[in-house]
Amino acid sequence: MGNIQKEKYGASLFLRNKFFLCGLLYPAFHLLLVGWDGSGSSVYSLDRLPVRGGVKFRPFAESSFPLPYGRKFLRIESRIPRCKILQVEKPAEHLTAQLFTKALRQPIGARHLQKWLVQENRLLIVIPDHTRNTGWEKAIQNLISVLPDSLREVYFLVSTGSHSCTSSQLKQRYSNALFHFPVELHTVNRKDWWKLGHTLRGTPIEINPLLKEFPRVLILGGITLHYFAGFTGGRKLLIPGLASYSTISHNHSLVWNKEIHKMHTQNALRKYWHDLKNPAARTGNLRGNPVHIDLMDAVQKIAEKIPLYSIQTVQSEPGKIHKIFAGDWKKTFALGSQHIQKSQSIIFQKKFDLVIAGAGGYPLDISLYQAHKAMDTASKFLKPGGCLILSAELREGIGPESFQYWLQHCTPEDFYPKIFDDYQHTMHSAYAFQQKLQKIRMILISSMAENEVKKYGIYPARNITEALSLAQSFLPREAETLILPSPLHILPIYIGR
């Protein structure tokens, strides 16, 4: 087992010991805390960000606890010694028609949506696919009810990126109100791309041509943490959401640390194979993040051709919206990201032998490819050689065929120099997954056949009781356990030694 690399955020000793005081003094130091992400939008630097104090690692004494699994829950039915649960204060405000209306009445850097649409009779609305839990599946009716009567044509385009999505899957996700309008699923297999040149980092901007057929484009999305783009949502609804395979692959290839590739020696391989990612391409970080900056560059070129309006949600937990940001596409994303950094960052000093986590339920645990996001967060709480029990239904199995191939046939060492010389989509996810399995053990509770799970270096279990029994064979007698009810909505910051 390799050593877990401690993340260096440059926090001062004062911040490490008195972070709660920083939170109190935040307004006075606002200007000092604002950073620049390289894309033209001001963001908060995670290095100096005051985080919430409403987080507790409290002892877990319950005899039963639910973990999300598909559309239902699995329950931890037995007491676990030396066990704690991450308890997070939940915001009281959740999505209502009044909250939605309030967001539209106070647009950020733009006019009210209805004024923005005045004298227009055609509108294209971009929405997330069935794998994204953004809250829009229920809130779409709120939007439709405020669209002006002057619109004669409203057309929905589903942002799928390279994911597969069918009409039946979409109908299971969204309310019937959506399907009173024409709906089109984006696909990377088309040939008639709208080409807008290249970004400064060389990414070809090839976008769904339907965008240029409408005078206005409304982007509906949800901002959440992302393990290499910093955050999802906002600009990602257009790229990679409506982009070609070439565009997606080149942008995602920016996750790699090109300085290592320049060395291109066996010594560099032996030294760096365990961490080939660009250190700025990480969860919750926009500063200097090459993937994010490239996305902003590409979408800016689209915005110069077509007026864009964005409405982005932020959830406190899967399916529960507590903030909505409406208006300018850059500013809504920047403010939504800042809100998540402030409300979901968790500083902790001690790691655990065992972590038990759910992947968020449907659709967040629809495949191992999607569940990896929960695994990424949960693994940050583990000691080297620790064990993760992950509950994920995986009704669609492992995920994309390319992801399956790289997981099954490559170790982290095998990815070098392929990732630089012949990068292919999903390599980054497979590498990150394998990288974690070099440091921890993972027990998976899923609907997949046990023999299939074992192919990928993962231990299968049929239920939580069996998973706990298996984990005990790996762990020390005095093992300490952490339960993470919702790992997708926390940004862990480890400051231990």
C-alpha cells in the first residue's frame, strides 16, 4: 500500500487551529479572500476559505441507520464499536415555488428572465440527463409556469456529454410537464458539428448545431463538487454536455500533469506514476485548474455568438435544493461554487480505519463510473490500507465500455505514457479509481454478480452485515469507523500529520 499523499492547501497555523474564528471575521477580510480562477471570474481560494462550524463527528449509537441504495435504503442493523457519524447541519430552506420566484426576481448580472426573453418567440432550454441529480426533475414545472406567453416555440435539448441516455430513462427522471414540448437527446455520434475554432489550450470547440438555430439559450443545471473539474454545473452543461467526442477528450486530457510527461524517463515513471494528475485539477478547486479554465474559454466563445442565461441549483443533499442562482452564466456559476466551498467544506485532523458510505442512491449510483465520485470523497477519510464499504446499486453495471476496459486491463503504472501519447475518454476516471485501490480496500454492496465485481479488484458483499464481517478480517482489533451518510455534498480538508 502506498502512502496517502497529504493535500497541501497552504493554510496558516492560525487557520488550522482557529478556523471557526476566521468564519466570524470573514466579512472584514472579504477582499483578501477573493481569488482569481484564470477564466475571468472571481472565486474564493480554498487555501484561505473559512469553513462552516456546523459539522460534528459524533459517536454513532443507533441500532439502525439507512444508507441510500438505488431507489431504496439499506440499513445498518448492528452496533459498531468505536464508530462515529459525520453530522452536518442541514439548511432549513428547500425548494419551493417562492424560492424559485425569488431567484428569478433577483437575477445576478442580468435582467429578469421574462425581460431577457421580451420580443423573442423561440427559446432553446438545455437540461441535464438522467444521471444528474440537480432537482430540476421536479422543478421544471416551476420554470415552465413563468415562461412568457410570447414564446411560440420552446425546445429542450438534453445535455448528455458522452453518456448514453434513452427517452424512457428521461421519462423516469423528469415530470410529465417536460414532455409537452419537443425534447432532443444530444449524441456524440453526429457529424454536423457547429465549429467555433479552438481554445487557448488547443481544445476544438465542436458543439451541437441546434444551439445556433435559436436566438436565446437557457441553461438549467446543478452545481456540485467534481473530482477534477472542481465543480460540475454551469459551463459543463454546454461543454462537455453538448460537445463532440474530440472536444470532450481533449478537455479531459488537461487533467494530466504535463510537466511529468516532459521528463519522459523511466526515473520519472518510477517516481510519479502514483500521481499523474495536475495538482490543480482537484475537487472544489478552480484556481489554476486547467480543465475548468479551458471549459470557461470554450463557453465564452459560444456566449459571444448566442445570448446565454443560466439558472443553477445547489443541493444540501441529494434531491433537496436549498439555493438557486439565476442570471449571467459566469456569475451564477462563480457564486454557486463559492457557496458550496463555504457551506460544504469540512476540516478534519484524524483519519479512520473503516468508512461506510452510500453513493447517493439513484441516479448517482446508477453505475460504478458514477459511484466513483462518492468513492473519491469517502477515501479521503481513510488511513493508508483502510477499508471502504460502499453501497451502490449499479443497475447499469460498471459503466462505459472504455471505463470497463481500462479498469480491468490496466494498473496505474500502465497508464503512463498512454495518457499523454494516446489519451482516450474515461482513462482519467479509470486511473483515479485504480489509484485509490492501490491505497485502500473496497467492499461493494451492489446488484452486480460477485464474480463480475472481483474482476476489478473489488470485494463483493450481498448486504451490510456481510460487508462488515469481511471488513473485520482486514482491520486492526481497535479499528475506528466513520459513517458518511452523504459523501457527495462534502468537501473534506485534511490537516492532520
